[in-house]
Amino acid sequence: MSVPLLYESHCHTPLCKHAYGDPVEYAAQAERRGLKGIIFTCHCPLPDGISAGVRMSPDQYEDYIALVTAARNQFAGRVDVRLGLESDYFPGTEKWLERLHAKVPLHHVLGSVHMQVPEYRARYFIGDWFEYQKTYFKHLAESAETGLFDTLAHPDLVKNEAPHAWIWSRIEPFVERALDRIAATGVAMELNTSGRQKAIREFNPNPAMLRLMRERDIPVVLGADAHVPQRVSEGYEDAMQSLLDAGYTEINFFLDRQRQTVPIADALKSLREPVGV
């Protein structure tokens, strides 16, 4: 029997108002898939009601901690359940996030630029989708440079906001500049398998961007961005093959906000098909 090695590094709870299932259900799916652990990274609360419709409120943060703790206790000795957070990089909220991240020990902090939320679009969209894409990648680089985050989530998410305006050859030079800045920080980047459910049905990032990341030795963390239990570790086998195709040999996850590394070949062998779903 294979030895569990991998963690699900990106999943949510119903507190974000658009995910379903108790954390214990997510942990059970992690066990079925042969994962060593699961790190909950629900959408962080933000000040001033920013995108309040898709995240927990500040006064629910303790509820979030309690939910994850209950799952951790229930699965002790079976699945290593950890507390993390998906935090938005929204310029001007850095001090808020710094205080939030310090409230309790976190194991993995994802940094996300959610350009689709109304407050972000109202501030930065000027009617030109290409300019919006450039702004997104500029902010992605800035987010790494804050030192607030371990991993940058779904790092080409902006392509799904206006698929008709996504032209790789046009945006590539701006992506490269952003990746140069990110590589200098040592921050990891995510290969997010939920991209296959979005408007442009491919992983985030796409294979071309993944190769650019490899050229810069940017470490990669796998995440399914699960909003329902059945999606925990979904697509991991295909994602790791994409990493091998791009020249990667290792995959990463974070515990105690310290990067852990596993050979992809071993990680692939450790997974198993879920049963009883």
C-alpha cells in the first residue's frame, strides 16, 4: 500500500457563502484519495465590507477556526487537518492582513488577486481588458513582494474574466516581468486544477506560463480550490503530468508556513482513486 505524501493545499468552507459541505467531508475525501493531509484556506474576511458576499465576515473568523479544529480532532491519526487562509491582495489592506495572519498560527497563506470582485473592478477597470490584464499581473507581483503570502493562487485567473481578450502572445511580456519579480521573492505559485471548470478550460496557470515559471525556478504548490468535498485533489494526476512536461521534478506544500518538497514521481504513486463517493 502506498504511503500518503501529499496535501490538499486549497479548499474552502461554507463560511465563504459559495462552498458546500462540512470540513469533515473534505477530510474524508482526502483520506479516500490517499492524501496525508488537507489545509483549509477559506476566503479571508476583509475590512469595510469588501466583497462581503463571497467571504466570511470578520466576526466569523473564530467560527472558521472552530470548524477546522473540529475536523482536525475528528480525523486525528487518519488525515492531518491544518488551518490556512486564502487572503486577497487588495491594495490598501496590507496592514489588515498582517494583523489577521498574526491572530492564530496558520500553516499556508494563499495570496489571491480576485479581479472579478466589484470593488476591485470599480477601482481598476477603465474599459480596456488588456490594460486590466496588465494591472492584474502587476498586482500579482506586488502581492509576492509584500511578504504576506506563501503561495500565489490561480496565477492567470484574469484570463477567465474576458476570454475573448486573452491573447497570450500579447500579454506574455508582462507575465514575464511579473514572474521575474515573483522569482526574486522566493514565493511559491499554485497550479490550480479548478481552471478546467472555468471559461477557458485549462489549469491555472496555462502550460506556457508554467514553463516560464520553471525557467525561473519558482516552486509550485498543487491546489484543487475545492468548494465541494468531491473536488478535493481533483485533477492532481493530470496536473503533476503537466508539471513534468514543463520540466519540474518536485511538488510542494506548506506546513507551519515552511515549504515542504516531494518528488513528483513519488507523489503520483501515493494517490489512489476515491471509492464510496
